[in-house]
Amino acid sequence: MRANTRVLRSVAIVAITVPLVCCRATPSTFAETEFEIRELLRVQVEAWNRGDLEGFAQTYEKSPNLVFRGPRDLTTGWDAMLARYRRGYPDRAAMGTLRFQDLECHILADGVAIAHGHWQLTRKDDSPSGYFAIVLQRGTDGWRIVVDCSG
């Protein structure tokens, strides 16, 4: 099965279950949550675009339970996720410029949300892109990504 198909299937499963639980959120709670999540992703994009992988990784939960599902593999743990990014993007040129589009946020439960959308890198010789779905959890440090399915 193609990697994008797996990611899209994961997104579809979550998208089917979201309406069952998100109706519990009040409009103001949703608006605040969506703003906070969009702010987290803005911080992520800014860190990426200045070549700061460590800053980018701060948007993820620093936990051995963090799950990152890429197009070809599964990585668990914050340290392993950061190491994976360092191998895949060893320098500023490889990182390019990141942009998110078509971002949607959904509250799953109190302190748990999902966001999904389209990512695109612009580099000198190419423009790779794909889709992502992330599960976020609100903790003492605010919202952090706990599951990332990107491809």
C-alpha cells in the first residue's frame, strides 16, 4: 500500500470519529483551542524556516511515548523523532521553506485535539509536499503534538 494511502486512511478514520465527540465543545472553547493550535503550528513553521530543528521539535511532547508515522516507517520517542529529522534534513538547504495549507482543527475531548492539512517544502531544486494528521494534547506547557502521521 502506498505511504500516502496509509496516511489518508488514518486521517479518514479519525475524521469519521471526530464528529462523534467534538460536539461537546462550546464555540468559545473551540475558537480558543483552534487559535492555540494554529499558534503552535505557526511557531513550528517559523522554527523550521530559520533552520532550527531543535525549536521545531519543541512543539512535540518530550516523551518516549511520542509517535511519528512517516511515509516509510514508525518512530517512537522524542529523541528518536528529532534524530530522524536531523538525518532527513541535515542542513538548511535540505530543510527549505515550510508552509502549511488547508489546516483544520477538531476537539476530540477536553485537552485532546486533532489537526490535519497539507504541508509543502520549497527548496532550490524541488517542492516536496504531502498531508499530515497530528494528535495534540494540552499539558502544563500548553499544546504539544503526541502523534504525527505525515506523508
